Amino acid sequence: MEEEKGFAPEIVDRLDLLTDDILDNLFDPTEKIKVNKKGLVVGQVQSGKTANYTGLICKAADAGFGLIIVMAGIHNNLRSQTQIRIDESFLGFDTQHTRAFDQRSIKIGVGRPGFGKSNVAHSLTSSLEKGDFTQGAANALGLNFDTPDPIIAVIKKNPHVLRRIYQWLSAQADEDSEVGRVIRNKSLLLIDDEADNASINISNDPERQSSINGWITQILNLFGKNAYVGYTATPFANIFIPLDDQNLFPRNFIKNIPAPSNYIGPKKVFGFSPLEEDETTNTVLPIVNRINDYKDFVPDRHKKDDQKPSSLPESLKRAIRCFIITCAVRRLRGQTSVHNSMLIHVSRFQIWQDHITELVENQFLFYRRGIDQNDPEIVEKFRVTFEQDENGYRSFVTVSQQILDCELKNLDSQTQVHKWSDVLDHLNDAAARIEVKSIHGGSGEALDYFDHKNGLSVIAVGGNKLSRGLTLEGLSVSYYLRASKMYDTLMQMGRWFGYRGGYVDLCRLFTSRELNEWFCHITLAADELREEFDYMSDIAGSTPEQYALKIRTSPDGLMISAINKMRNATTVQISWAGRLVESYEFKKDISVIDNNLNTLENFVSQLPVNYLEKENALLWFDVPANHVINFFEGIQSIENLKKAEPKKIIQFINAQLRNNELTDWRVALMSKPNAKNTSLLNVGGVEISIGQWLRTEDGSERNSNERIYYLRKSHIISPWDEFIDFSEGEKTRALEITNQRRTKPGTASYPKGQIVRNELRDPKKPLLLIYLLDTKESLKFFPLPDGTNPFVGYAISFPKSNHNAPVSYAINEELLDKFDDVVEEDFEDYGDDED
């Protein structure tokens, strides 16, 4: 990977650790056991999932998995492309010429001299376009199925292919009186690429499975030891699969593949909200061009037999000019033997794709002839596209300069602003190499990058065939209009994501404002879901069948996935507005405890000197929100409690600041009077003794142990703490309202927090309460060493919002009982009796 593919050593090291982690979640294939595992690995679109599972395959073979099946998409070209990667990265020989491992094999990849390849593996399939699995080809190998060497097959996700390989494997199985036919002497690893596509059971009949799903589960069930690992960039539908064992719910694990810093993904292309024409940012590339001149070209809901356009809109002409300029600039930068691709994806109908290809080719040839003949009018059009901004379009000069002026310049060391005269010198050579192709099932055209060692430059017009899995090498310019209303379909159509070393500033995406807004929402939903995966495995220590994962739904009518994949979904409403958020679970890690105390010390030292001294607290008013955000950025995210996790708190505060709410904080540093233990904090330049609080450790094994400190009753605050910033008159009023609303007999002894937050607290003025928890007095069951610093705990009384509507999330209905929503506190169940 370092020598042939140019991977940086740290990328290879990270891949090594990730594949170890995934393999550790499976089982020892050499043990004589009956076992099945199901998991999911989530990458980003075009981010390197194939490199991850080829690495996993190599390690699985070494560990003792005897049969590896890779299901690679639903089209022949994607299966063939994947087989080539397996040939290079695992087998070491070119299966297009020979499937058997012998000395005559054409060595490639890991099989070439110098890479130390000595292990033998056998392939049941080849990289030929029609090299998918057939029983005849498998039998012709003369391969003994019981060979100790690993066997691999790269197959399409197609019911006929799956049936053929099932029947062939069934013939290798032994009869078992209890389970039918079974293979015990070989462990199966089944890799499902694009696991959200075609694999999920979409049958409307609860007694039946859809065809592909049924064959996959039958193949798995043939093996006494089997592991299923799905790979996808769009796992939205996978978390709603029913949990029973005949389905493919990833019950054992879900792992994220973190994208490297140079990956150009949704957050760098779109961000969470659309950039306006004059807006710049340090986090989003200025490469999206919103267009509105396409309505007469390709109407949003056109039909197959509608009147087809007779000409291209100006925006598509400009996109073609951008692609020719990009190819020229890359040549100017010394990138002469590279692939260059432009994607045009505007219709799902092949007849429309062919017609548009003809229009695009005519326009391209018009430009190519004009460049070749040095036509002044055409050359001037290219100069204007390169140098001048107009009607929302940012020129090459502007985009490159904007990137150089912000932190995004670190994405690509070759970003620079060129002179038009230098670009012009390469324009003709660039245009002369470009081909226009229609890529769909009936076109007969193929993107044969592999056979163009000196680089292929292509304008590809297509639809579904270009929308999932297939890699467009050197993709720089995309013109995308086709509107799906599903998260997964839209995100998979983002072929413009990936690695763009040497030409980040040359990339362009032309699309509508509506699609731009949709992509921003899906980017936010996908980012939240990936954070959920990390939280579930790394902090909560849960498996997917123990944890209710959630996906943000869309207010604009977008669907998460197809209806027949979402039958197991239900929706819940979540908002922190008007809620009390408390930390009540802490990690017994000395470094974390010390870090959080240091964070508190820094926070308090920067607060204004004009605080109010109360009997049990120091109280500040009108603290800016950015101070509070800085505090939570420093607090290590260690609580096994989603509703109090600092990163989530920061997200909510930032969202509300946009509504001019949560702007002026009240901060109470709680100090226990006559405390057994105290801490000295610098407040306004003076050392002040802060009393540490006793919050008894929950003694149940389910909650507390040597690593976790869980508060009894799950509350850090005492009954009156939440009203510490109120005047006596406000407290009296709060108690009056509480008693007026009380349904139980008797009189309340303190106000009800929910009423106060929703009716009396100003939306601009939340309350942050901070506690130092005594490690010596509180930890009765699983103590820490004497002298350990106190835990830093907190609670936030969030006021109601005049703007924030609850966010709707979809979760798997079978896991509803495990959903850890922001539950309203029990009115009678505050604080510890000791305080």
C-alpha cells in the first residue's frame, strides 16, 4: 500500500489497527464451536471501504477463515472492479488470465517480487466482466474444497448467482439430523459491500424473505461457524432491520472507519447549512454552484416519453468549460498521466441519458474545435470562466484564493492561483484527450481506467450505474440534478466525495439550491449517527442489540430510506429546551478526574470578579455563552449518559444561539457548608475554599464498579439548587405556581423544576450548576486512592425556547425500551439525603 498505492505510513498503521479491531469482534475460526456473528462497518462515500475489507480478508485468512465470499454490488462492472482490487491486494495474481494459483500466473499487486507474498489462495471467480461464480467454472478448477488454503469468491448480489453458489456449497456439506446440511470444517466470512442495498429483507409477507436476503441467510446457515460483515457509507436502513437471527441486523458490532484529514466528504462539501454567495468559512470548501436554469432542460419530474431538450442550459455549458480548464490546470501542475472525470447525472431514463450525451458531445466538440483553432470568442469564454465571478459563480481564481486564505489550505499543498496565460498553454492538449461517454446498462460503454495507464479523461453521462459503489477516478466536476427524496440514495449519488490530492481547489459541483439544502440536512443526520456509533461502542460499551440508535428525521419530507426497509422504525421527539440535564455517571480514571478539575479551574479563573456569595454557592450572572462552551469543550466526554455528554450540550447551545437564546448564562459554583473536604480555587485573583459534596455511590453491580461511579438516585442536584439564581420573590412565586398545579394532596416543599423552566426562566438565561464531588466520602463500594481530586459534576437548567421545536428521530421499534431519552426528573426524587 505504501509502495504501490502511495499510502502514508500513518494511514496504513490506522488501517492495521482498524482491521484488528473488526477481526477481534468475530471469533477464532480454528475452534470447534458453533457460532455466528453479524456486524457492520461504516465508512464515508468513496473513502476507502474496499481497502478496509481487503485488509480484513488478509487477516481473516491468516486467522483461519477457510472460505471468504465478497458480495460486491448488483452490477457486473462493480463486481469486476472489486475483483481486480482483491487480485492486487489479496491473491497476488490476475484472475482474468488464470484462476488457479500456479507458476504461470500473471503476478500483480502483492504477488509481485519484493512483497514477500508466499501464501497460496484460490479464487472461484475472475475479474472478467462475466467472471462471476458458476458451478462449471468452479468444478473446472479441480479444487478440493477441503484444501487448507483459503478460497475466495467475489460475486454479484444477484439471486441467480447466490442460488448457484448456495447449491455448490450445499453439495460440499454433510447431513446433520438436527440442522440439515452443514459445513463444519470450514469457517465462512461473508463480506457484504453496500450492505444497505439489496441485502435487506423487503418482503411484504412476514412469512417470507425477499429473494437476495433469503439466499444470503441460507448461505450463512450452511456453516456451523459463520461471520457476516456488512460495509456501507449509508447505514440508515441497517439499524431498522428486525433483530431476529434470520435477518441481517448487525447485532454484535458497528464500527466507524474514521476518514483521514485529506478526505473530501459531506462536511467539507456541504456543511450543515448552505453557504450563501458572499459567505466564506474555514470548514466548507467554496465549490458548490447553485443553479436555476435547468427547469426547461430536465424538469424535476420528467417522464421517459416527455419532450427532450434541444440545447444545454448555460450552467451545463459552464460546467463543461470548468472540466476542460481543470484538465489543463492539472497538466500545468505536472499531473499529466492521471485520470480526469466529469459526472453528469440528471435523469434515470437511459433514453434521456443517450440524448443528453449527444448534446454534451456536440457542445464539447464545439469547444474543442474552437480551442484547436484558437477562436478568440471561445477562448475568451474560457478566460472569463477561469478569472471572473458572475451571478453567484465563483471563478477558479476566486475559489483557489479563498481556500488559500483559510485553514482549508492544509487539505492540499498544490492549491495555488495560476495565471490565465499559463493555463491557456495546456488547454488544447487537455481538450484533445477528453472523451464523452454514456454509461448505463445498455450503452456498451465502460470506464476502463485500468487499461489507460497514461490517464483517461472522460465526461460520463449516466444514472443508477454511476450512483453507487463505482469509483469515478479523478472526478473533479459534477453536474447533478436528479432528485431522490431518500437519505441513502442521495448520499450514495455523491460520487464527488473522496480524495482529491493535487486538485482540491479545481473541483466543482453544480446542483439546485433545494438539493444543496437536502444534502446539508443529510450531512447533519449522518454525522450524528456516526457519533452515536462511537458513543455506543466506546463509551456506553453496548452492542447494537442493547442500544437504541437514532437517526434525525427531516422536516422537508425527505425519507431516511425506502418504506419497505423502514417498517421496523418508530419516531420519538427530543428537545433539551425546558429540561434539566445532569451528569450522574463518572469514570474512575485519575487522568480524566485531574483534567476536568483543571478545566474547571481555568473556567472559574476567567469569570468576572463581581459574583454573588450565597450560603452554599458562588453565583455569576450574564456569563457569555462562549465561556460556557469553552468549559464543556475542556470537560472530557466520559459519562455513559447521552443527555449529559458535553459534545451534545455544545451542539444544542450553538443551535439555540442562532435563535438568540441561551446567550446570558447564570453560573453557580456549588460549595457545601462545613464540608469534610475542600478544594482551593482561584476566584477573581483570590484563593477560595470550595466545599466538596457527598453524592453516594450506587451500590448495584449494574451501575457501579471499579471503573464507573454512578450516583444513587441518578441526581447530582438537591431540591432547591435549581432555583439558586432566583430572588426570594421569584422563589415564592415558583412555589405558588407549583402548588396551584399540584394534583397530589398536600403542599409542595420546593418548586417543580419543569414549571419553573417552562414558565419563569428567561430563554436567554439558562443556569449552569457545578459541583465538586468528594471522592473519599462518596465512594463507599469501589473507592479510589486517598488524595484523589474531586469529580467535577454539572447540571443545566435549560429554559423553554420560543424557537426550538423538538427534533424528531427514528429508532428501531424493537429497541424502544432501551431508548435513553431526556427523561423528566421524578418530582420527589432529588439529591442525596446527606445534603
